[in-house]
Amino acid sequence: MDIALASTWIRAVATAVEEHRDQLTQLDAAIGDADHGANMSRGFTAVSAALETFEPATVGDVLVKTGSTLMSTVGGASGPLYGAAFRAAGKVLTEPSASPRQLVEALHAATAAVTQLGAATLGDKTMLDALAPAVTALEEALFHGADLAAATAAAAKAAEDGAHATTPLQARKGRASYLGPRSIGHQDPGATSTALIFTTLAAVVAAR
Ligand SMILES: [Mg+2]
């Protein structure tokens, strides 16, 4: 991944968030406060604007800028969580291009940041339930010799499967956990937006 691809990815996420804004809102309306679509839209609109004038020297610069902008523009839990994730990933990627191996390391750092800040574990019905399996799938695919396109496609599939698998879970973290058993039967909005970020990554890598 080079700087141009990272920038293309983040801009494509902004477009995807707009396309899925209503879906994210509806999912959050079911088990939260119905602001996830608006929050993600506001955040990535600001990110797109910030990247317009930004001159990154490394792949990490793009991701750190993304994370910092999300932190300062997105309310609720998702701003700090996505902000920390992108910033942690970006801090690993200190060169103008990143190898697949470095991308895996960056995503491990993002996962660690989300895990620490959210104090969540797998199965808590959070974004981690999409993020962690995606990173595992990416790493395994690369280990078995897949190219980046195939590996990111595998990661996207794992993220989507992970997001779908949150539906029967009872939330143990975040606002949805206040609902107790009534959180069962709804897909987690944060896991859904995380899956969107990975499906977008796979799409831009495939189109490269
Ligand atoms: Mg919300």
C-alpha cells in the first residue's frame, strides 16, 4: 500500500459511509441512539476535506490524519474508537509505502488500541467482532501466499461475517448493553461500519 492507495481507500470509505448512512442509523436506532450514520458521515466528510489539502509523507500520515480528524469531529464512542484505531495503525506505517506484512502489523496495532480503549473482548457485540476476524483473515491469507487483493478480500469477508454474527449476541459493552437481552436480534452498528471499511479496502486494492 502506498500513499495514493491509502488516500483512495479513505476517500472511498467516506463515499461508502454516505451510501450506508441510513443503514447505520437504522441499526443504531434499534439498539443505540440512532446517531451512528450521522456520526460516521460527519467524521468522514471532515476527513475527506482534511485530506484535500494534506500532504502526507508516509502511508501512516494518511491514517493518523484520518484518526485525528475522526477524534475531533465524531461524538459518542465511535469517534474515539475509530480515531484511536486509525492513529495506532498509522503510527506503524512510517514509510511512503507499506508491505502487506506491515499492513498486518498496523492492523494489529489498531485492534490493540480498540481493545484497550473499549475494554471489549470478542463476542461483546462491538466493532471488535468485525475487526479482529478481519485482521486474522488478512494475516492467514498472506501467510498462505495470497496477494494483497485476495487477502483483503478474505479480510472483508471475515469482517462482514463477523458483523452478521453479532446479531444473535447480547451486547456487553457500550450503550446497547443497557438493553440487556433486548439487544439480541440486531446487528451491531459499529461492527457494520468496520466491515464497510474492510470491504472498501478490498475494493480499492482490487481496482488498483
Ligand atoms: Mg450511537
